Amino acid sequence: MRAAVLVLLGEQPRHGYDLIHEIEERSGGAWTPSPGSIYPTLQALEDEGLVTIETIDGRKTASLTEAGGAWLEQHGDAHAGLFEASAADQSAGSLRAELGALHEAAVHVARVPGSDLTPQVVEVLADARKRLYRLLADQD
């Protein structure tokens, strides 16, 4: 996490949400850090004197200090491929994204005002689960 934050801040100052989004984007969805990991990392880097955090346009924005730039210069090559995701990582990211979208759609449809579509949503999801298990069974 630490190296990822420093590499990204080496490009431009960023706020926490931007760091989360950029890591997710560059890793093809394979790595999405949580705010609970980004913000303590930023605080630790600030405590070490590698980044400075200031409020810009109402947002706490981090940027590299001179010491942070020196760290990046010294260690940057070792982290050059940090965001390269393998095909398996990209597939896992795509699967995670699709599962999230499926969950969102199921909840949205089940909550349509004035209708009780929940039994139909359950039926669609149960059918999808059974089809997935059939895919597994067909692999043997």
C-alpha cells in the first residue's frame, strides 16, 4: 500500500478517494483498497515526513515532500510493475464487479414500490446459482 501511494503521489497530489480509485483502475479492479487502509497509510507517511497533507478546495490532499521524492527516486524502479495485473487478477476483478452489479440490481428490483417482485428475484438468483454449479460439474 505504502509504495502504491508514494508512486501515485509522485505523479500528482491526490486525496484519499482519488488514490483508492486510481489503484482500482490501474490494477484492473484486482485491488481496491479500503478507506481504512488508505488513510492510515497517508497518516504514517506524513508522520515519516514523506508526504504532506493540506486542505485544498475542502479536501485533504496529499503530496510528496522532498524526502518522499527522494524515496521514490531511490525505490521507484523496484515498484515499476506495481499496478500490472495478471489475467487472473483482471478476471477476478471483473467477477467481483459483476457480482456487485448483480447484487445492486437484485436489491433494486426487489424494492420496486407497489409490487412484490422478491419471489421472482429469488427465483432468478437461484437459477443463476444452479447454472454456475452446472458449469463446475461439466468441467469434470
